[in-house]
Amino acid sequence: MTAAVLLRHGGPDALEVRGDRPVPRPGPGQVLVRVTAAAMNNTDIWTREGAYGLPGRPEAEAGWRGPVDFPRVQGGDIAGEVSAVGAGVSGAWTGRRVLVDPAFYADESEDAAPVGLLGSEADGGFAGYVAVDAARLHDMSTSPLSDEELAALPVAYGTAMGMLERARITGDEKVLVTGASGGVGLALVQLAAARGARVVALTSGSKAEALREAGAAATLSREETDFRRRLDEAVPGGLDAVADVAGGPWLERLLPALRDGARWVIAGAVAGPVVPFDLRRLYLHNLSLIGSSMHTRAHFAQLADLARAGALRPRIAARYDLSDIHAAQEEFRRGAHIGKIVVTP
Ligand SMILES: NC(=O)c1ccc[n+]([C@@H]2O[C@H](COP(=O)([O-])OP(=O)(O)OC[C@H]3O[C@@H](n4cnc5c(N)ncnc54)[C@H](OP(=O)(O)O)[C@@H]3O)[C@@H](O)[C@H]2O)c1
């Protein structure tokens, strides 16, 4: 089969498209999924580059959970069709359209923390086929979403769902979303607006209109000079929550715009991982700072229910053949897109 194989940490040449990769065999408890669509995420690029560092060694080359076992097929966002089942798995799965939960969990509970990801700790979906545990499957036979739309969900929408749930963001709240045109950010805008929240989207350039179409009640440009006044106009009385994937200077800048008792949930740091901020703003106003990594099984099941009901429609920014994965990564890196970039084998 054809697969994009990561041979080592490095630049684009560390990723090779090969036509001679053997089709994996499903082991006991596993199924073989014929991949029909796989979406791209920041983690594919950061893992290729080894950009996550290690505890105490921020410059070290590593994947998000530490050393990566090469060669590795990346891709945590997988939609496809079950083409074979391993020992102990019901044959009723064969032929079904499925969405794959990419997370490895710390234990068997519904609320277990994610501790690994397909495409990082095991082979993922940038290939014709992938063997996965049957426990990861969510049946999408009845979903009105296309395979590309389904593939857009797991990492970005799973992470967004995890953030909204961990910060307990509800329908009558005012929420600012950073990185709003990106994969996780757009998912946050859509999911929070679908709950009824008043969403303010922080974005750049000419992306505001697309974000209002996605459900944002107001948008703010990160190039805005009179930023605080614009924010106060958009949300008089202060923000109830910030759902943040940017970090960097935004924490210090936006913390004073939160009302007393508000929450700041963070899942990414595209604007910088190491930040100074005034701790007094945190404790004097009873603010909560919440770290959020991916999703739990319970969060993913909620997402799968929304997908089956057609209650959300991810925006597909671009499509590439798997053989053009380098071009797909280039476009992702440019950051001019809005929504998810999908590759199809
Ligand atoms: N914790 C987790 O489980 C988890 C899971 C997935 C992703 N992540 C992390 O979440 C972050 C976002 O991921 P993604 O896939 O959504 O990335 P993405 O698609 O590249 O989107 C990031 C967005 O951030 C905005 N941005 C870029 N530079 C910025 C800056 N200096 N200041 C403010 N905003 C900036 C841009 O949107 P605008 O132009 O609209 O501002 C961009 O579209 C990454 O750090 C990723 O590693 C974490």
C-alpha cells in the first residue's frame, strides 16, 4: 500500500511517500480500516520536526510523549471503512463506515486522560490501511457527514470538546476563542456557538467573515490597536471564559478582561509556550487556569453523537492526494487556510 512514512525527526525530507509498505494485519481485538480520508494537524508537523522538547531539555528533539519509534506512519484523524476484523471482533463491523478515536488512554474509564495518539505512539492514517483496536471505532453508517468531514473531527474537534467540557462552558456564557480560524479554534467557535454561547473570535487578516458564518457573534483582529475597547464593546461586563490555543502574550493581555470567577482553558501555544503574567490578576479575581490535552472517551462519544446527528459541519479548507502530503504540509504551515486540510490515499 501507499503510505507517508516518517523516517526520523527533521525537515520535509524526513517524510517519504512509499508505495511498498505492507498492508498491516489486524491482531486480536483489532480491525483493518481502509482509510478514505485523513486530516492534518499541527502535531504531524511538530512530531516530524521533533519540536516538543523533553522535561528539563526544551531543545531536545522528541514527540509529544517523548521518543518516537521510527519508521512511523503519522495521521491521527482517520475516517474509513472496516475491511477485515481480527480474532475476537464481531464480523458485523466489516463494511461499516467508521470514525476512529485516535487517543490511547491511561486506563479503561470513560474519563481517563489521553496518554498517546495514533500517528505518534502507533501508526496512523496517512496510508491506504491502518490496523486499530476495535474499541476505537465509532459507527458512522448513518452520519450525513462526508468522509472528509468525519476525518476533520478527531483531533481538532476532540480537543475543542475536551476544552469546553473541562472548562464547563455553557450556553449563556461569553467566550473568547483564540486561533479561531485554525483547526481547534474553528471547532471551538462552532461547538461553543452550538451550545448557545456568545463567541468572540480572535483572528487575523481577512478571516473574520468566515468565523461569523461559523457562529462567532463578534470577531476581533489580533492586529487591532484599540484592542481592549473593542473587546469591552463586544462583551460588556467581561468574559466568562477564554478557550485558548495561542498562549504567548495573550495571557497577560487578556487576563484583565475576564470577570471575577472566570475560566481560562488552554490547549496550545502557537504564539509562545513560555509566558510572564501577573499572578495577582489570577488569585485576586478567583480565576481558574485549566490545562487541556485532547479528549476523554466520554468527550469523544459526545462528538460522535453530534456527527451522527449531523449537528456540526466541519469546514474543509483544502484537499490533497496522499502522494502530495508535502504540499499539504506547506499549505498548513502558511496558515492562510480556514478549517481542516484533508489528505486522501
Ligand atoms: N492540547 C491538545 O490536545 C492539542 C490538540 C490539538 C492541537 N493542539 C495545539 O493547539 C494549537 C492550535 O492547533 P491547530 O491545529 O488549531 O493549529 P492551526 O490550525 O495552525 O491554527 C492555529 C491558529 O492560530 C492563530 N495564530 C497563529 N499565530 C498566532 C499568534 N502569534 N497569536 C495568536 N494567534 C495565532 C491562527 O489563526 P488566526 O489567523 O485566525 O489568528 C492560526 O490559524 C497548536 O499549538 C497545537 O499544537 C493541542
